[in-house]
Amino acid sequence: MNSQQADIGMIGLAVMGQNLALNIADHGYTIAVYNRHAEKMKDFISQCEKNEPSSSRLLGAETLEELAGKLKRPRKIILLVKAGEATDKTIDSLLPYLEAGDIVIDGGNANWMDTIRREKDLNAKGLRFIGSGVSGGETGARFGPSLMPGGSAEAWAELAPIWNAVAAKVDAQTGVPLPGAAPGKPVEGGVPCTAHIGPNGAGHYVKMVHNGIEYIDMQLICEAYWLLKNLLGLESDAIGKVFQAWNQGELSSYLIEITGDILLQPDPAGEGYFVDKVLDTAGQKGTGLWTATSALELGVPANSIAEAVFARCLSALKDERVEASKVLQGPEAKMEKDQARLVAAIRDALYSSKICAYAQGFQLMAEAQKVYGWSLDFGTLAQIWRGGCIIRAKFLQKITDAYAIDPNLKNLMLDPYFRDALHSGQNHWREVVSLAVLNGIPTPAFSSALAYFDGYRSARLPANLLQAQRDYFGAHTYERIDQPRGQFFHLDWPAENRPQLKA
């Protein structure tokens, strides 16, 4: 083979890198692969030669110089390395072997501000940069992820044929994911779950919000499971069957599907069910925190997403919670007798809360685009999340439809379909949250989503008193309902001095 045969390069051969490289090779592209530990690269190539039909399209490189030498011009090189400093160091090490017009693609979970900086720095050197979200875990990377690339339109045009080929595919009419591929046999037809998101950091920002939505989606499911367990006394296998039934309806999604599988899994190390033996603490890698922080910085009420992050933080306090359980008293949960009715109520509460969670995520992206100068197509974002990614769901087709009807939709809850779903489900939703509170069962995600719904639909909130308080102690001024918006006033406090109105 000559030094120009590879269509694209890959740096980083952890699980995601290996699987994405094989996916690319399956689709007829030759890919040169490099890992900073050369032995890992050699082992990967060796194993692929034994087991993978597409192994002839994998070219190993022991150095970055060799990698660059194996690539067609303009070079396209994917980075799947640890986000942050490791990414910067990898780029710096690669720079001596690149030429003007080459494209570096960061497929990690990078912070969007780092992506903006990196693109600016590389553009100044005549290079192009794409920050692409990659969602779907190792299975998605192998057989079809959801891909969210951000960068210049020109750079995207170079990468698009490969990204369109390897992305997950959904049915053009229904949006339902097409059956998974097999090694060497990629999915034929369908609509690829990728699109150009926007310039610089847009792709990584959207991937971050996707992960923030993933946090709240998972937390809501966990709360539904916990309510079924503690209000109905159901065993894990019975709850698993409930989730399997839910997966046949409007809640149909990857996360609901795997939840059913998990709950039905016997414990391989003993009696009972696997989930009952898993420690009740949850880790996090930072993207949920970034989403909540961005919402706070932009002044967007993504309270449910933040609650999902806080729920993980609280779960991590395992030792403290065990001690507190011996000291702090609460009500004893009372078992409900009408199982069918409560199961239906929890289902409605879960769906209603899910609508609010996604509304918060899309509202956050709508505000971010104003700040960062992007122009996001929200219908397209929902489309590319229909397959490949962790939050893929039947529900996303409804979001696609909502933005097709009104591209300027201010909030998902205002779309007729979602409005009607909230109206029909809210009585059950309120009942479930009330039962949780009365029985001392924590449901921060259900409760915060309901508070968001009630706050958003309120023409008046108690912030009038808050404005007055701020003016009293800090002379921060206030607005009046009988004066035009944007006109501010101040009172000379305290009130007993008969304050005068001052504009």
C-alpha cells in the first residue's frame, strides 16, 4: 500500500475509538489508526485480522508522523482521547505533521468553549477543526451512533460522506431506528442520524445538552422504579415487566427498554435480582454539570436537569445517608392497593415530567444560540437523536413534528400535542408527587418538573415581593405593573418614613 491510501485517521484506541474505526471500515473507508501505546494498536490490528471482515481497511501507525503520512490530502484525523488537557497535548503533538487545509475532528466529550478556542487556534495555522458529539456508547460507535458535528460548513462538506455513512439510520417516514447492523454488513438506506449543527462549538454544546437530558431522563426512570417498588411493593421482575409494557407505548425508548432488561436480570452471583445487589451511588463525568452550569449562567430555568445532577451528588453521600437514616425520622410508606391505577398514574407522571425535561433542554439551546451566534435547527436536532444515541425514543418524532409545524416554537409545552399530553396527564402527575411527599419517598425530578410546569403556566409569580425585597435592602429598583416594562423605580425605605416614588 502507498502512503496515501487511508481516507481518514484515528487517534485513540480505547473502546470507542476501536468501535468507530471498525464502523468506518465496514462502510468501505480505509482508516489509519494510532494509539500512544503502540502495542495496543498492534493488538487491535491483530485481533481484527482474525475476527473482522473489514480488517483489510485498517492500517496501523506506530507514530503520528507515520499516521499523517498514510492519509489522503486534505487529511482528516479523528481524536478520541480524554477531554481537556489530553486533547490539547495530542493536537500539539500532531501539528508538525499537518498541512494547510487538513481537518482535525474531536469526537470526545469536550467542553464547547474549548472547542471554540481550538478551532480559532487551528484556523490561525491554516487548519480546520470539527468538534463532533458522538452518542450511543460502544455499541453505537460500532454499528451507528448519533453524530453532532460543529465547525465550518466547508470542513463539514469534507467529512459528511463518512459521517453520513457511519451514523445510525432511521426510517424516513416513521423515524423508527432501522435494525442494527452486523460486522461487515452496514445498514442500507434510511435517514442518517447526523447533520451539521453549526459553527465552532455548536456540536459539542448540543451533545452536552443531550447528555444533560440523558441525566434527567435516567433520573425520572429511577424515580418511577422507586415509586413502583415502595408504593406497590413490587419485586424487580414485576417492575421490569411494567417497563416492558411501557416500552410498547408512547414511552418507547432505548432507556425504557434497557431498564426492563436490567430489572429482569437475575443476580449472576447469587439469588434474587441483579439490580437489588447494586450499590445505590451514581457517578458522573461532567457533562450534566456543564449543562446545569450553562443554564445558570444563561438564566434558563433548567431546574429538572440540575436536580438530576444533584440527585447523583446526594447518592454519592452513601455513608452519611446511612447514618442519617438512623437519626432523621419520616413517614412510613403505605402500600397502595389499586396496582393498575397507580401504575397508570406513574406512567403519566413519567411522560409529563419527560416533556418538561426536554422543554428545558431545548429552551437552553435556544438561549445559547443567541449568545454564541449559532442558528440551531431544533427539528433537525430531534431528528438526529431518533437513532444511535442514548436518549433515542419514539417521543423524539413528536418533537420533530412540533418544530416542523412551528420552527419558532418558544417552548415544547406550547405545541398542541405536548400541551394536550400535559393536560391529560397532570392529575395523575400531581397525585404521584403528592403520594411521594406524603410517604417520604424522594422524587426530585418528578417534583421539579411539575414546579417548572406550574411556574411556566403562571401569569403571575411571587417575584413581585422578591423585587420589593431587593429594593428594600439593596436599592436594586423594581418595575410596576401600571407602568411600561423596562422603566425602573426605587422607594426610600423604610416604609414608616412615607417613602416617595422615584423613577
